[in-house]
Amino acid sequence: MARIIQPLTNTQTEKAKYSEGGRNELNDGGGLFLQLTPAGSKIWRIRYDNPATGKRTKLTLGNYPELSLAQARTKREEIRTLLVQGIDPKFYLEQAKAEQVQKLNNTFLSIAEQWRKKRENEIKPLTMQKNWRRLEMYLFPILGNYPVTEIKSPLLISAVKTLDEQGYNDTLHRMINLANQILDYAVTIGVLEINPCYKASDAYHRKTQINNPAIHYSELPSLIQSVANARCEKLTKYLFKWELLSMVRPAEAVSVEWQEIDFNKKLWHIPAEKMKKVRTGAFPHIVPLSRQMIRILEQLRPITGTQKFVFPSFTRGSQPKPMSKEAIANALRKMGYRGKQTAHGLRTIGRTYLEDQMTDHRIAESCLSHKIGDKTSRTYARTDYVEQRRPAMQQWGDYVEQCAKGTGLFD
């Protein structure tokens, strides 16, 4: 006749102590028992027959009192359920633990760090620096410790809700885009099967905005007068003229170096690493110098000619650096042009002028360093229309100088 096992009580488990040569396994029934050790530990274990081999097996469930009697019994029932299904509980728990470890290793933050290393070779360092800072400010505090397998669209939508409430619509959509780039990377490396958040941005209205507003070139005299009257550094006014005349991007304009200027050929050679990187890569750009641009350089040579940059920053530091690329943008805002004219929009003024002068589309686009055609066609048509752009750049320079008459800005 089988021995009837009396279930343990809370008092028994609490008062049980190891005894030399004594009974140091207290059975609760169903294979569950409390193991007493010489060190004073009390360990819950369970005996069962391995469903695959039939071999008698012991499995540790946890220590008492961290794992109470009631909790140990719950685990016993879970194990019995697995055994009924022919599953080895030991293998099942080891697999579950491994999956949990993998989840903890594949958090949103850890995947983002891997994504960052990959993207650092594809975009400009400053762009990555800004994007990473945004992630640190808006997403990592909320999503950083979440396993990517647990990040679904409602969670991401909730994470950026504060940005929506504060009216930061552009930042909100930027953060969703960055999150999706990271989750797409998780798909690429096999951590996720699909990205469940790719439609998350649809939860928020995208406000239509003009990224780089610009005045019409007919309003240029008024803008130039405002710059002439502005209370800002003289070098900032020179930079404004240089950006306006060259039609390059603010970051490219401010970083011009004296060694990039060929005074004999009247050319400015901008290296590829300074140019905007597009999908097909970054390309060097050559700017034909108009008479007005040459005059600016001649006027600045006695002032900054010994410096590396034509528009240097005079703040203290071991490394020479140019003025901030935001210098003109900030100046325009202070002059009351917020929402009307941006620094980047100065290019638009020149482009519109050239279009109205019936300048060939390819020449006008090349003045803005826009590449014409697809990658294949550019491989065979290796021309930047440098000589063809000279008349266009000079025509634009003459118009700008005409608009500046009476302002003293080009004296």
C-alpha cells in the first residue's frame, strides 16, 4: 500500500532545520519537497520522470522563504501541466531563461547602439550626433530598457504623446522615423521578424510647413537694407553676402577655407566631405567666383587671411573652426524674418532668379550643386558645367550688387 504523504504546513516549512543524520527532505506530495542543507538553506525541488527518457530527474525551483510554500505548489502544477504535454520542464525552463536573457540583451537601447555604429559610416557625424541627442532626450528614457520584441505601435505612439501635446509636431515625426529606423535594423539582424511600428506616424497629423521659406528676388533690396542696418558683427554681414552670392548651403558657405580658393582660375573647390551626402554619395563641388565674391575675399584677406577659414570663429579653443552655420539663420530671425526667410532659403532666391532669366535648367541646378540625372547617367556624363555656370553666377552677382545700391553693404 502506497504511503500517504501529508502536505506540509507553513509552520513546518518555517521551523524546519537541517539535522545531521536526520530526515532532511520534507515531502509535500506530487514530487515536491523541501531540501534542508547543512548551511541552513531550504531549497524547493521536484522529482519527475523525464518524458523522453523515463529517467527520474530532480529540478530546483527556488529557495525558501523567497519562494513560499504556496508559490512552490503553483510551480509544481505548472510542471505537471508540461509533463502531461510530454515536455521536459528542465529543458523548457532553460529555454525560457535563455529567451529572457536574449530579450534583456536586445533592448531598444542596445539595438540603437548597434544601429548607430552602422549608420555612422553613412551619414555626417554632426547629423548622427543630433539624432542621438534627440533619442537620448525623447525616446531612451521611455523605451530604452524595453526589449524590442515588446515594442508595438501603441507603445511608440504613447512615448511621443508629450511632444504632440507641446506642439512639437516636426520633432514628433522625426522621433517616430528614428524609432522605425532602429526597429528596421532589428529586422535586418534577425532580432525581429517584422517592424510593427512602421505605421505609427499615422496616429498623428503631420502639419504642413515650409521648411525653407524665401522671399522673391524682387524683395531682395529690402532684405539687403535690413542686413546693412542690422546690429551684428561685420564678419556676419560678409558671410551673408557670401552665402547669398555663392548659392551653396549654409554649412558649406561658412566652412570655406583659404586653401580651397584658386584666385588664378577664380574657382572655389569644395571637397566632397563637406558636401551634403545623398543616396548616391557625396560629390565635390566647384563654384565659379563672381567679381563680387572675389571682392569679398580681397576685403577679408587682411582680416582673416592668416586663419584656416575665411570666416573663422574667434572663440578660444585649440582647434581652428569656422563660424556657426546658424549665424545667418539667427541674424535673419533677429531682423524679423522668422517664417519669411531662412539662411538655406537664400539659395531659393538665386534659383528663382536664374529660372526667370531663362537659364538652362541643368546650369541652374548645378549652381545649387544639385546632381542632374540618375547615378548611371552621371557616370558617363562627368561634367559640372563649370564654365557654363560662370555667366550665370556673374549675372546673379550683378543683380545682387544692383539690389544693394545705396545700402553700403557692398561698398
